[in-house]
Amino acid sequence: MKDPNYFLEGLVSNNENVVREIYKGSFYKVLSFISRNKGSRPDAEDVFQNALLQLAVRYKKNKFEINSNFEAYLLVVCKNLWRRELNKSKSLVTNDKVIELKNDNEDIALSVLEQERWELFNEYIAQLSENCLKIMTLFFKRISYAEMVKRFGYNSETVARQRVFKCKSKLKDMIKNDTRFKSLLEL
Amino acid sequence: MSLDDDILIDNYLRGQLSDQEIVAFELKLKSDDEFRKNVELERALWVSQNESDWSFANPNNEEVKAYKKLLEEPGIQSLKKSLGQINTTLKKDSKSTVKNWVYYMVAASIAIFFCLNIFFNQNSSNQELVDDFLSASDLPSFTSRGASETEDLILAQEFFEKENFKDALDIFIPILDSGIKDASVYLYTGISQMKLKQYGKAETTFDALIASDLLDAQKGYWYKALLYLQQDHIDDCKTILSHIVSQSLYNHTEAKALLKVLNDD
């Protein structure tokens, strides 16, 4: 397994051989994923290129570490970009105004921040206790409290709510204490 | 934050507030800054963790502006250009036809070797028989086609030859799904699925080939027979082999020989 930095450095320095290697190693996995999820080849090409630009610009700004292998990481970035694309059509309201999304540098810039935020959240979700992780997984899947009561054998919905409240508070505290939090989510 | 506030935010995110409650909720958002910050974080978490949603960033965020500026730098712009070029050339690359000749020569000699091996080695297990016949298969090479869209197929074939069936399928399946009718793609797909022990899927693939109006549709019977043999479904295998022999379909000579081996066991 090659060091992820080899690929990141290759991208930032625009090393054609490295970029070709990345295409050969990963493009078809992305194409396969996207074509199974309502997309076409041009969609896969766009997502793949934007993912690589995203990684390059992020590495250029701040030499971040990839803790898994590069291909797996790139696939996650592409999956998120595609998820983003599929959800773009929903009207996006933040701070009471609709955000106009453009398919250009601004769009890529936004997606970098969103990916970083997604990683921040997931990093701390993974640090939750096993019990918290179980109940928060159901919470994020938008499962009703009545259903949680059934699955965990709680006495009432109030107990389920209290469990979620406790775990979620712990999660939010960890996120808020992270130095990256302020810049990633302007409140 | 209190549990009451939490319940309120929760109901809001789940879309369970009445119109009246929403009005009160929005008023609270404006007047209580601590509450508003909590809602923002909860909302970001809520949407980021659900597949059917995504947490979009605010274009006015300072980090976003910084990234946007970096994206405009010449270094990144030239990378953008290179990515576009590499993407185009990858589709157009075509390989030397010399490789085809070598491939065919090797394939032919392997085929002869294995045919001899199969008929002299009567004690082969079913698995060995399948492997021998598959190795002897004269699967066509995509490299001989030369059209630009076959670049994907060439790479898939490379994966297949290196026995990296999973990656091969990642390419073949989208091609089949896109509606391209090509007997070779069906065969490579079905055999890859077979190698990965995805027997149900392999059978569907071979059945689709058989049901197609392609010239090579009949090849589907032969590979379906091998698929049954691989799973030790001997009776099913024999039924198909008999059909191949009686209709003089693709590989009927091999089918006859294989039937004999199976009947002798």
C-alpha cells in the first residue's frame, strides 16, 4: 500500500504519472458506485475530477493526514460529492436565504469545507461509547422513539429521549471543544 | 441546554411541529442566541448523518473564501486542465495490436494443453474440470476492437486476467446496465461472478445472454453448464450439456466429452 502522501503530493505538484495512477486505481470504482446510484459516466467524471481538485486544494492549504489507504479515502470523498449532488435540488435554506449553488470554484470550495465538517463529526461519533453509538445510529437514521423503545427494551419514550439527549450532549461537547469547530461551522 | 429545548429541536428537525409551534420556535431562534447556535449545530449533525440529506456550507464562511482563492491559483488551474486531458486520453488510448497476437497464441496453446489434460485425467474433481474448461475458453480480447469506447473494456479485461474479478465487475456491470448488448461483456461478467461465488448473479447474467438476440447467445448455455458443474448441480449440468449436443450449439464437442466424463463418474 502506497503512502497517501505520495498521491497528495503528486496531485499538488500536478505529476501526470501519479494522476494517471489515481485514475487507473480508482475511477472505475467511482463509476460503478455512481452508475448504481442514479448517475451516468459524465457524472462520474465530474465527481472524480472535483474530488481530486478538492484533495489538492485542501492539501495545499493544510497538509492533512489520511489515516486509511488513499483509494478508500478518495472513494468516500466521491461518495459524499455524489450525495451532495443528489441533494442539491432540494431548496437550500441557511440563515433564511436560499443559497444559489454554482458548478464552479465556489462549489468546490464549499464541498471542501463540507467534507472537513463531515469528517469532524464522524471522528467524534466514532469516539462515542458502544451504547451511545448504537442509539445515536438509530437517531441519525431518524428512527422514532417508539421504535427505539422496542429495540432497546426501554421502559418508555422518555427514557429513550433521555438516553439520546445524554449521548448527543456528549457528542456536541466533544465537537465544540475541537479547535477546527469554529472555522467549520460559523454559528 | 435543557431536555425541553432538546425535545423542541428534535421535533423541529423531524418536522413534527405544528404551524403555531413553528412560529414560537422561530421567535425563540431570534431572541435566544444560545438556542440558535444549538439548533445550527444539531441541524448540521442531523443532515450530515443521513444518506438522503447533505449539510451544505455557507458561501460567506471565511474558509470557503480562502479555498475559492486557492482554487484560482495557477497551480490548481493547471491541475484542473491536466485532469480534463487525462480523462479524455484515458478514453481514447488504444493499445498495440501486438499484444493481441501474443494473447491469442498463448490462449490457443493453453487451450490445447487443457483439452488434453481434461481427457487424460479422468479423476479430476468438478472444480478442476470447471477451472480447466474456463482456462481453455477462447474469450475474445477487447484490445482487437480499437474503438475509443473500448478503453474501459480493455482495462476490465486486464483486471480479469489478473484475477481481480471484483474490479473487473466494477467496470463490466455499469456497461451492461447502460444497455450495451455485447456477448463478450456478458461472458466476462458471468465468469467473474462465478469466480467470486456469486452464483445466483452469474446465472442471471448467463440467462440474459441466452435470452438476447445476439449471435453468440448460445455461448450462454455452455457457461451455464459450467456454472452448474461448479456448484455440483450435476443433473442440471447434464441437461444443458445434452441440449448443447442435440442442438449442435457452441462447444458441442466439448459438451459431449464432458457429458461422458460426468456419466462415467
